[in-house]
Amino acid sequence: MGVVPTQRETEAPAGAEALTGAAPAHADSRARAHTTLPGSSLAPGSARALVRAALTEWTALALPGADRLTERLTQDLTLLVSELVTNAVVHAGTDVDLHCRLEPAGAVVVEVTDHHPARSPQDTEGDAEASEYGRGLRLVATLAESWGVTYRRTAKTVWARLTPDTEDRASGEDAAHHDDPVLDDALRLAGMLAPEPRGTDGERDWLGRGALSFLAEASDLLAGQLDEDLVASLTGQLVVPRLADWCAVWLEDEITGRGPGLRPARVWHGSEHLVEELRQALEKEPPHPPDTACPGPQPYPWPAAALGAHGAALAYRLIAGGRPLGTLVIGRTGLLRFPDEVTGLVEDLSRRVALAIGAARQYARQATISAVLQRGLLPGAVARIPGVRTALVYEPCDKGGPSGDFYDVFPAGHGRWCFAVGDVQGKGPEAAVVIGLARPWLRLLAREGYGVADVLDRLNQLLLDDATEAADAAARAFAGPVTAADGPQTRFLSLLYGELIPYEGGVRCTLASAGHPLPLVLGPDGTVRTAARPQTLLGVVEDETYASETIELRPGDTLLCVTDGVTERRNGTAQFDDGDGLARAFAGCAGLDAELIAERISALVHDFGGRPPEDDLALLVLQAE
């Protein structure tokens, strides 16, 4: 909701001087809460969480005024903060500062500051459009005892003061008798002018003032789920017992969208012992709402076989993007029909549930595609090399998409085995295309008898000739056409590639590094040395000529090959390989076999940073026996 300046905004209400000035000397510093929220869709949810946490803490500390923090005041404050933060994020598009302060008399003051005060809320022309903006502050005017807007050179702050007696003033007739149709719309959106509901006073009060916060919280909760069955489970917990005695979520087959694929993903009842019996009854009567774009509600037969007494039940079609995804069924015992307030609220909720299910299915489809790609890009098993113990650690950072790191160990014929550890610039489909080119070509060239340096020469030219075209094709398939202004989407490849020839008493290793972290060799006495020299990345310079080096691995010698996910593992500004950190860690592995070395280096890399790795990690250990 946009901010359109009105006369009330430009004239500071009574008490503004105290609120916009310095804090009173007696104010307890513990009765303050402050945070900076990023300008994203998650900001309103974070703001609501801060408010609830602050009120809970103030009450637990028994601060002056905390005993007057009623449930009504909490609901009003949560709704008000959500509206103001949403307004600031959507229309100012900047980070938002939120301040919340408790006064000794029980009043709560909130301030929401954005840092783009000169930006127009929305470009509109004509009176028909203008009336749709400014509802956020009109809602503030209804809920707050006093409020105002303070403009500064670099920021704009909307503040509001809510008092415990707001309940008497903002509810009932005062809120309903006025001549402002825009305010009517805002209050109706908040549920404050809803028709008189049936049920208890507590239910009526919650439906009247807590509906918006409920939907906002539900959206935050559902939007973070990537599994459709978990979405169904959360839906049951949201609906029962607040809106219904029981509910069921049916999901439809993704391929057909109807009939045989319909299954009850979740059945929930306020009395747990009735869940299984209710499920059996519902499975005999699957919902068949009409195939229309309208999500409902539609009457649903009462499951008397499980619940006995009469009641009301409704079915809501779950539709997202024009595709039917399932049906939400709710029921309440002892009613002939649901109150209109409940049916409308559940309809709003069902739309959010449908969007969450659609997003979860999209994620599942993408994860399946990525898993298939990943399986095709990596070898099914690491080849067993005579006289060499092999250990591998491979940890893609993004479990939902193809990694940019890859490895391979394979026989090349005539007593030769080859190994490769590589890293493509970037991730996703374009990186998968490059790996899909590089790995088969490595095997083909090696088995055709080309030496290490010749393999890199030819692979470099192949990437320059073909990878740009292939990567662009993948980008178009996944993300739409690439415009001329985008230019070619070249992908570079760093690669450590080598050839092993076992012989009696050791292993001859010929290898080369193209823009890749250099391999290290650990001797039985704990000495560590570098085994290659740096050369240019593949896919960068045309007609580049690569050179290889040959070393002898004696029994007990160990070759360590890693990607930059190891060397560049970060802890603040420090990296794991700073000051030859990898070499020191490798030296501490003297006397260990290949598997234990791989485990120790991997553990040290993980322990180096306080958070999970932010890059793919590949580590290959080759140890002469």
C-alpha cells in the first residue's frame, strides 16, 4: 500500500515533539528493540517476529508498563508494523530501520524508517488510480492513538503510538461510522468491518482483527517449504483448530491433474484419535469439485461414518498458474454452514497453499533434472589402479543443481590410467554443458593415445570452438533467448589432468595444471612439495600450448589434488590456504592411508569456517602402495 501525503500526515499530531525527540531520561534501555531489515519480501515477517519477541521479553522482565500489554494491543501492533514495513519495502525499495519502545504507562511507540524519502510511491495518473494508495497510513490512523511522518534529508520515518485503551476506541462503532470509503476498504481488508460472525467472542475478535496477521504468517511459513507433503502438513496445523475442527489436503497427480492420481496427502483432526478413522472415511469420498478456475468453496459430504454428529464441510480447489494441484477440505461439527468470515479467510489461505504446492513441485522437478544431469556428468565409480590407493571426497555446495566441480579416474589402455579434477566457471546448466563436453573428450583423447599436454591443447581448442555455442543453447532452454547485447556466454575450465603408469617399485605420474590449484606430494617423512607449475585456464587463449611434467611416486608417496573449494575456504577474510595452509595440513597426515588423509583434510576444511562451505569441494588422493 502506497504512501500518499494527506493533511493529517503533514500536520504533526499532539505528542509528536516528545515522540520524535530524544528518549525520556527515565526510559529503561531494556524497553527498546531495534533492527535493520533488508528490502525484501521477508522483511514484514522479520518485523512481526521482532515485535513479538520484544513484547515477550518485556513481559518476562516485568518492565514498567508491560503488565498492560494486552492481546488486543499485541495484535494491533503486529498488524501496524507489518503494514508499515511492507509499505516501505514495496514502495521505497530500501533497507528499513525498525524501532520499538515501551513506555511506563503501557503505550508502545514504533518507528519505521526508509532511506529513499524522495522516491514517488507509485506513478499514477487520474483520480481512479489515486484512491488505491495510502491505505497503509489510513490503517495506522485507525489503530494508533497518535502518529506522524518525519522527513529528513536522507530518510523518512513513520511513527505511531499505540495505547492499551486502543481496544475501546478502534473497535466497534468508532471504527465503523465515518465517511471515508478508502478507509472502509482498508478496514474491510483488515477484517475490522466484517459482518458479525457466528461463534464465541474470542473467535469473533480474532477474525475481526487477527486475520491479516494470520495470513501474513501463513504466507511466510508456507513460502519456505520445498516439499509438497510438508506444505500439506503445515496447512492442517494452520487450519485446525483455529478455523475448523478438521481438514484434509488432497493432492492430484501432476501429470493428469485429475482422477486416479488424487490422494489424501494429509488428514488432520483436533482430536488425534479420530484422524485414522476420518482418513478412511474421506478416502471413500474423494472430493470432485467442478473443473473451473474458481478455487471454491464447494459443499462437501459430511463424513458421518467417522464423526457421527452432523456438521458442515467445504472443499476448496487448489489452483496455481491455471493448473489444478489438489483440494483443501475443512469441516466443523455442529454447524449447518460455515460463517462467511471463515470461508473467505480459508479461501485466501487456499490460494497461498496452492502457490506453495506449485513452488514445491517446481523445485522437485528442477531437483530431479539436476540429479539426472549430475549422475551423467560424474563417473559411476572410481577406477581401481594397480599399486595405487585412491580416496575421493566430493561435496557439491548446491544439492539442487549441477555442480561446477567434477572428477574422473579411468583406464586409458596399454597399462595407463588417467585422472582429472576440474572446476568450471559458474554452476547450473551452462556449467553442466561444459563438463558434458570436457569429460567424454578427456576419455576419448586419452584412449586414442594422446599425451597429457596434447590432451589439454585439444580440449582448450574444443572449448573455444564449441562451448560458447552449447552454453548459449542451454541458457536459452533454461532462461529464454540471449540477446545480442549479452554477447557469448564463454565458460572457462580449470583442470588438473594426469596419467599414471604403475611399475614395480612405484608409479610414474605425468600431469599438468591449467589454471587449477597445484597438486601436492607428501613423502613418508612428512615433507610436502608442489608437483606441477601453473598454466593458463582452458577456454581462454586460442592456440595455447600446454606442457606436462613427470614425477615418480615411490611407495608411501601421496598425491593430493583439490579444487578451489578447498584452498579458498573462507573464515572471515582469511582463506584455508593462506600461508601454505593446505601444505601444513597435508604434512600432518604423514603415515596415514589415502582414506584417512581424505577424511582429515575434508574435516579441517569444514572446521576452518564457522558456516557450511559456500563453494563446491572436490578432493582426490592417490597413494602409491
